[in-house]
Amino acid sequence: MRLLFVLENYYPNIGGVETLFKQLIGQLVAAGHECTVITSLLQPEHPRQEQKDGLTIIRIPVPNRYLFTLYALWPVLRNVRSCDLVQTTSYNAALPAFIGAVLFRRKVVITFHEAWGRLWFRLPFMSRFSQLAHYLFEQLLLRLPFDLFIAVSQSTAGHLAREGVPAKRIKTIYNGLDYSEFMDRLDTETVNEIFTYTYFGRLGISKGLDVLLNAAHILKERSVDFRLQLITPLEPEPLLAQIKKLTDEYGLKSRTIWHHHLSFTALKQVLLASDCVVIPSYSEGFCYAAAEAVALGVPVISSSQGALPEVVSGQHIFMKSFSAEALAESMYAATNGEWETRPLRRFELSETVKAYIQTYKGLIKT
């Protein structure tokens, strides 16, 4: 097979999705298949193009992630004619991948990480215009006739169907983890003098950081002693500034510890030293943060939105409703050890990669 991957982000960028596609492409190349990756140039020291052992990586410098949609089109058109199938993801990489595949009559697969629909209009930190623009762009992608929509959870598959994607074009393949990287999981209970809640992950508008800070403010007003750790990137800077402003407005500055750009080893150490991880998301298509916390044995407090009930296992507390008050109640329950338990669920990366390869082979034969 000759495969073209159009991905907004790819290795050496760090993230669960990047790890998935790095492993997938590595196994395809090892099996003798040819792969080309078109992606963003995230750091100037990274090579614009590299080629080795059946893998070609083309990195495009873009001023911001939204312009990847435009800048990637010409590289896609130059490379698509020599491939058998195109793989892309939501959101910004999808349109150039689809246009190239249609023009040259190639099969095209999109992995949809989550489909929000009208949730866009409930998300914080966005203007009304931005909400509408993102909603309309998502609706455009959902109406394009991709040969297959891969949903990363049953929840995402359901959202795709409700947004009008034909069921015959939807296939669920869960994202996967390499559990060998989580062998230092927690087998004994963490005991901190001050109960420590930790959030880690992207600075995303859907991540519920506004809800988390409001809940922490409620606990502070009730004289609950706690520490809040926030592990985030430094970008996007405007959103980080808004969240830090909220932290100050709620009087949480002295209780909050910020970490940025931790190595994977350092991240695991901080998580293992936490009493729990908090995931108050408005929605999750899969949620690597939840899966990774579970893999480490760290208890999780989370909303019940999207795929979180599918992914969260082990010791956990689900919010009874999606509100700051409900999150505060769950956080307080955690300080008293009122955890619920369900059997651990694993999402093996090897099984994910195997499912993708089988899917590609089946599509190319048709």
C-alpha cells in the first residue's frame, strides 16, 4: 500500500494522537508499505522534509493552525496521485485531504476526534462569531462524503450519526495507549498534607477549566484546605491569560501551582504525587488524560460528558450534573475518600494500530 497522511500535528510534537499515528506509520513502513506525511512545521529547527526507509515527512511552515487548511493543499495535490489512500483527521487537515483525494479519485478516511454540533454555542472563551464559524466548518466536514469516518469512541460514533453521517460510513476504533510507558503506575495510596487536585492537558475551550476554577472557589469559600495543580502548555497565550485572570478573580493564586511543558517522565511523577486528576470537560471524544491517569492508577474526578464514561475506570467519581456546584461536591467527596470503583479498562495501542491497518486494506480492495 502507498498511503498519504495529512495531519495537522505529527511527531516530534507530543500527544496521544501523535503517538498513535507515529506507531501506525512505523508499523506500516516496517511491513513494506510506503507512507508520506504532510504536517505542520512546529519548530524552526525541524527539517522541512525528510525521507527514510519508505517514509517521507513534509513539514509546512504555517503562521497559525487554521491556515494549515490552505497551506497544505498544494503539497497534498503534488503527492496524492502516487498514493492508494488518504488518511486525515478533524479539523484543519481534513479539507485539503478531501479535495486532493476527490480530484484524483483516491479513497479518503477521516478520524473524527469529536463532533460537537450545537455544543459550540455553549463553550466559554469564544466570541459568538467564533462559535458560529467553528460550528459551520464542522458541519461542512460532516457533510463531505469521506469514504469512512473513524470515531474514536462509541460516544463519538453516536454524535457523528446524530449529525447526519450515514451509519455505513462510521467505524469505531478506540485510541490506544502503549501501557509499557505506564509501568510505574500507582499501587499505593498517595498521602499529601494538603489534598492536591491536578488538571493536565491542552488549553482547550471544551476542557472545563472555567468550571474547575469556579468549583475550587466554592471549596475555598467553604474553608476546604486544598492545592490545585494545572499542567498546561503556554499556548494559546490569550486563553492562558484568561484562565490566569480567572484564577486571580477567584482568589486562588496562593492555592494554585502551574506547570508548563513537562517531559513525559516529569509529568508522570507529578501525577503520581497527586491525590487525583480532575477532568471537568464539556465533552470528550476519547480523552487521553483520563486513560493515562487510569493507567497510572491515579483516581479520577470527571464529568459524564461524551466518552468519559467509556474511558474512566478504576477509582473515580463522576459529577452528578455538569455544574461548578456538582464538581465542588465531587471534589469534596474525594477528600473524604468517597471513591467509586469499576474494573480497569485498557485501550491497547497495538490493537488500535491493527484495526487501522485492516481498515485500510479493506477499503483499498473495494
